[in-house]
Amino acid sequence: MARIGRETQVIDCRETAGLGLGGGLSQRGTFSEAEKPDIIVLSMGPSTRHITKPVCEITYGLREAGFQVSVLVLKAGIGPPEEYPYGPMPGAGGVSGISPEEEDQIARHKLAIIHHGNVPRHFVHKTKVFLRNVNIPAIVICQAPADFEDFAKAGVRTRVVEPEKPETKGTIVDIVTEVIRGQTCPQGKIDEIVRKVKYWFRKLAESRA
């Protein structure tokens, strides 16, 4: 249970003890589930390349804004996906993927936020893997510049550019760049993320009405 501002939110803070190195919720293979399945944040996992600090700050900012936010630290979020078309990536440290159980956990929510790093041609294909079987709108947060066309070229559905051959059930509805992994997320970026989440959450509510 966590007290955020003037509200108390009930959060199931750890489904498993975690599989890898890290502390608390930053361990890979953990699922912090909010009381209501509104928003889920996907974190790639802790490593020298994917420190989860921005995820914690973004999550707190969203909860402070009144959103119910779950956090899923993927079991295999680090490294390129198995189908990565550019060959092995030096120093990647593994192969990323997603399990049917993790897909089910994501699918229970209304909006997904996917936190990535600094190599667009790398994380574009990871996003395709994560959204392939989950019909959910998603906001991508990353360090490097990336746009809707980058994702559409890889077959990821986006609200702006439709790929020639769609390969995902999920759709990217917005992108936030210049969030540096492993560093404190500036308040301006947290404000941008909260603003975009509020907009899309409202649009989703209107579409269901």
C-alpha cells in the first residue's frame, strides 16, 4: 500500500521474488499490480544499459496525478529480440522476448507505457514483439529520437502511419523522447508524459462511452 499525495493506493508490490540482480521491484520478472488495471508500465529490466530509475519516477508522477499504475519488469527485456534483422548486437547481454503470461498481464490494462533506451533500430523491433499479440494502445518513452514512421516501417501499428503489413495487434498512440535511461527524469518530461497519458486516457474513455 502506498500513500501518494492525499490519496492512498493499494498496490500488490511483488508477484515473485525476481529472477535477476537488483533491488525490490527493479528485479526482472516482477509485477507490481495496481488495484485497478488502468495503466501498465513496461520496464526492460536492471542492467548497466537499462537502469530502471526513470521508470520509478515516471510511475510515481502518474500515480501522483491520480492514475492507477502497474509496473511489469520483463523477464527477458534486455537485448535484441530473436528476430532482430541486423544480426547480433555487441554488448546487448541477451535476447529479449515476452511470455504468454506477461502478455496476459499487459492485456488486462487500458493503456501501456513502454520504456526504452537509446538505439532506435533496436527498440523498434522489441516494441513489435511486445505488442504483437496484445491489443492495447501504447505510449513509447525513449532516449533517442524516434517517430511513428520508424515503427511503421517495422510493422508496428501507429495512430499516424499505418504499416504496409501490420504485424501487431497493439498500436502506438504517442511517443516521448529525450528521457535518458539511468538518469533522473526532468520534471518537464514527467509533466509531458502525464499530459499525454491524461489526453489518451480521456480519449479511450470517450471511445468506450
